Amino acid sequence: MRSVKSTLKKIKGDASFRSFYRKENNKKNSILVYATKEKKKNLLIYDAINSLLIENKILAPKLYKENYKQNFIEIEDFGDDTIFKLLKKNGSNKINLYKKSIDLLSKIQKIKQNKTKNFKGKDYKIPIYDDNKLFKEAKLFSDWYTKKYISKNKLQTLNIKINKQIKFLISNLNLKNDTFVHRDFHVSNLMKYKNKLATIDTQDALIGNRAYDLASLIDDVRFKSNKKLRESIYEYYLKLNNKEVNKVILLNDFEILSVIRNMKIIGIFTRLAVRDKKTKYLSLIPHAWKLIELRIKNNKIFDNLKKTLDLNFSKELRNLK
């Protein structure tokens, strides 16, 4: 009988507190996910959300083994072909890759359940992405980014103003919080596996606004796309979901969520650099600013926010990495 030899190889991680290892053997590969910090979210909830997706015929990593006491789970390995990597490689096929991503998003948004079980056999109810949570996240911009560049005597007044404007934008969202939201639905978390699209990094999923994941995909800080491509992706989503959505309301919520999400991202990337010494994400901040500028320039709802940002954050500062 042939013996099975396994080797463990550390692979590139993400911004979370997890570590990932590829377990290679002559039968099949798998991924070991280790987490000692935020262990419940990164192991228990991650698998619970994956199980719910699998139940709804969405490709997500299956659980092979859990050792919660030893801080790890072993899951299915989807290889290395992220959509991000394929987009970088294959210029002519961009729109098709994005259309497949929208097909997957539309399928995910049809999920009706908000409950699943974790591998300990306990129920997990997916929380609501309510206004307080949205505000708390967007406020990371004023919690971390502003204090890096604004003098102490101006900081408190400016933060109060920005936070008030964020609250105003959130109060103008119109769609219901009734849709499964992956919450990090972008091309680095989508993978091509056996000619299908799979999703990873699902542990932050909530029940919220359907425009959120759409904004994550189209106004993605990690992958720069041109105006024509962004508009084509958006139109394709509308075409697929024309019975479910009102065009005017969707666009309103899409633009608001794109802006506050990218403000949150600027805050998170600054926090990662300052608190966690992970500086590689700072290079993405200038593009996050460009995406904010893109959405606020032609919509009156952003007038006050635009004025505040333009007065306090120069073009030179926005381009700092």
C-alpha cells in the first residue's frame, strides 16, 4: 500500500489575523487556516457561512477537518487562480470574467436563509448590517486617517463634521437590509476552480443592502478598471436583476455605499499600517481616493462631504502612500 506523504507550505495571507498553509500530498491538496485571534469569526463563523453557501449550490471551501482547540480548520483548496490574477493576465477577457462574477453575486443574493449551523452543531444567525454598523465602519476614516494628517487643534471639529456627513448619507439609503451580503466581494476573493467561480473569505457576511457587494466589485480599490468597463458591469447587473430593483434607488444606494466603503477602507489600511505594522496596503489609498472622487463629483447628495474633503485633504496628500 502506497503511503501518503504530506508537506505544509505557508501561502500568502490577507489583512486578517489568520495564517494559511497548503497541505500537499499525493492524493489531494487542502488548506489549513490557523487563527488564535478573532478565532470564533475566523474559524467557526467562516465555516458556518461556507456551509450555508454550499447548501445553496455556491462554490465555497468545504470543511475537511476541524481542531478548534488547536486553533485550526482544514478546508478545500481552490488553487491559486483568483479572478484578480486572471484579470491581470487576460486583458481581452475582462468583461466575461466580470459577468461571471455578477452571475455569482446574483445567485448569492437569492439566498433566503439567515441561519446556519457551525461545526460545533450550534445555530448561527447572520447579523443585520444596520445603520449603526455601517457608521461604525465608515468612522474608521476619522478614527485613523484624519489624525495622521490633521493638526490636533482642528482634528475634533473636522471629525465631528465628517461623522455627521457620513450619518446623513447613511440616512439616505433606501433599499431594505434583506439580502445576503458577502461584505468583501471583490476579485481577490473570487476564484476560478474547475471552470466555475468560487468565493472565499466569507466570515464577515451579513444581511444587508444589495448594493453593497455590487459596489465592492465595481469600485474595487485593488483592481483599476476604466469607466466603460465599470458601466458595462453595472448595466449587466441591472439586466440580470431588473425585476428585483428600482434603477434610481439602486444607483443612489450604490454611490453612497461605494463612498462610505472606500472611506472605511482608507481608515482600515491606515490602521493596518499604524497598529499592525502592515504597510503594504498604504499603496492602495490613492486609488480609494480616486473612487471616492468619481462618485461624489456629480451627485448633490455629496456636496457637503465633497466640500469638507476638498478643504482638508489636498490632491498631494491624497496621493501619499
